[in-house]
Amino acid sequence: MVRAFATRIRANKKQRKQYGPSIIHSSSRISPMNTSMKTPTNLLMKSDTSKPQETFQASSFSFEIELSTKTASTHLRTENIEKTKIYPKKWLIVIIVITILLALSALAVGIYLIIHFRTTKATTTPILKPLLRWNSTGLTVGGVGGSSGSTFDKLNTPIDLAVDFSNTLYIADFNNNRIQQWLTGALNGTTVAGQASGTSGIGAAYLSSPAGVFIDSNNNLYISDSTNARIQQWASGATVGTLIAGTGSSGSAYNQLNTPYFISRDITTNTLYIADFNNHRVMSYASGASNGTLAIGGQGPGMNNTQLNYPAGVYFDSASICLVIANYGGQHIVRWTLGVTVDPMGNLYVAGTGDQRIQLLLAGQTNGTTLAGITGLSGSNSTQLNSPYSIRLDNQLNLFVADTINNRIQKFVRY
């Protein structure tokens, strides 16, 4: 066996001698971190110069290529693992940041909605109040200032008045024993109840010292015929009145009156309210009733909560369903001064007979503002009043004042 191996070696030596030395050169460079390969260079096998040269492509790098491919795959897997690796601490920070941002966003949206809805509510439910102011200079729209008389252009101690929907005036011409109708802009009045001549009487066609007048939506007149101790209804266009309260003789029974003054009416129930002056009470009469019902007072003159003291004015406030009474003897209002009226906003207008002025008390307030007249100073010029007894408002809230001792009706224009 040894001999055979030695024989093979000798044979190889002979073969190398025959072909000469051989040189193998490769320019391929493969490193563990570089998997790119260059094409193997030619391998040149030389013998001596007398032998022809042969060139061939080497293909002996399969091992190196396989090793390089495995190394590259290993690196790619490592990169992918590192890219997809999740670090719990980083995720926790991200979650906390996102939660905080969401909470802040929700808070901001909530604040915006609160402000928006509050602003919307405030702007969609406004409280609108009309501007209340009047010219302090009065315009004479009925009578001749400073001059009394019984002619159609004059009045004699007008105490009360009413205004219809067309702003026509109806004036209780007290000492002329009649009711005068005064159209807007007219210089003369027209007698619509009582005698045009001013004659008093007890018959159905007569009045005696009418102290109060009220007109309904059908232009029917309700007249306080004070000296005759009765309330007369005069239908529109009628020449005689109909007795609806009192008996025509003074007394304190519930079917009697004693010098009735102002009257008011609840247009919903048609109940009539009468200031029964000398009986110190207010009586109510249901429609068609022959007897009245005691509303307030009737306990003699006084200042406590159950008494009245010569009530002269009465007004039914439909908004609050209560009576506003001018307590003449007590000089106060029992929701009570002489001559009162209320506007649709609940503001109170008071004729200060002794103070020579008209006062406005805004709803809910106790201090008044002078709208017309000069406090404590009577007179007959256009800015003065003399014992104003009654006030009425038209549908534009212009003031009409019964300037009693001046024998005129003054209009104070709202602007």
C-alpha cells in the first residue's frame, strides 16, 4: 500500500514537469460584512514558452458565495428584529401623551360649548323695554285753559276722562253735568251723555256731577253719576242712560252708593269696580247684578290694611289681577293717590292732585319720577297743572291729564 502511494506521487511529479509550474490568481474579495462579489479573473496556466497557452473561467467559488449569502441573510434578520422590536417604556410614554392631549381637547370643547350656549341664550332672550320719556310742555286738546264755561269749546272742572282705540277723548265735565266727546284735533266737544246745556237732574237723560267715565270696546259708556249716587250705562249713540249700580239715593247698603267717583272694569268678566268715596270702600258689581260685593274697605275711614280713607280712584290691573286704589284721605295708594293708571308693562302713573304733578313709578319701584307739572306749584301755563285729578294713556302711551281747576285736558306727548 505504501508502495502504491509512492508510485502515485512519482507520477504526479512527472506530470508537473511535463506542463511546467502553474499560477492561480484570483482578485475576488469576500469579507463577512461585504456580500458583493466581483467576477473571478481568468486563471492562466503556463508551461514553458514552447507550449501553447490556454485560458479558462474558474468556477471554484461556490463555497465562498454560499458563506456570503448566509452571512447577508443573518444580518437582514437582525435588522428586521431590531426594527420591529417594541420597547415597553417608549409605548407607555406615547400612551400618556396621547391621553393628556385628548383630555385637553375635551376640556377645550366643553368650555367652548358652555360659552356658546350661554351667549346664545343671552342673545336669543333679550328683555326689550320701550323708551319712556315725555315732553314736559303740555298741549291743550280739550277746553280753553283758565276759562270755564258751558259752551261746546269749554269745560267746567273736568275730573275724569277715557280714551278709546281711535284716541277720541270722553271727558267727565263735572260742573257742567255732562260727558263731552272730543275728537283728535277738534276745537269743540260734543255732548254724548247728560244735557248739553249743563242742566243737572235725576232722570235717565240727566247727570249730576259726573265724576268718573269708562268706555268699553263697543263704545258703551259707564258713568259715575256721583250726586245721584248711581252708575249709568250709556250705549253708543243713546240719549238716555240705564241704571246698573246703586239706587239713586245715597246709603251704605250693598245695593247703594254714596258719592261714587272713579270706576274701572275687568273686561274679561265684565265686573265693575267702583270707588265709593263717602262709604270708604270699593264695591264690585258683576254683570247684571242688582247688589254689589264689598271688595275692599267698608270699616270706616282709617289707615290699616282693612280700611280706606275717601277712595277716589280705582283701576283694575289685568296683568296682576289686582286693584290699584287712590286713597284720597290717606294720600297713599293701596297698590293706593288720587287718579291712577297702569301701562302694559305694569308701570304706575299717579295724578298728584295736591302736588300739582304727574308721577311715574316704574314696576317694582317706590320712588317716582315727575313727568308733568311742577311739584307744589299750581299754574295755568303749558308746563303747569292745577289739581290734576285723572290720567289716561292712549295706544302710543301719550298722557292725557284732567287738569281740573284749569278746566282743560292736557296732552303730554311721548317721544
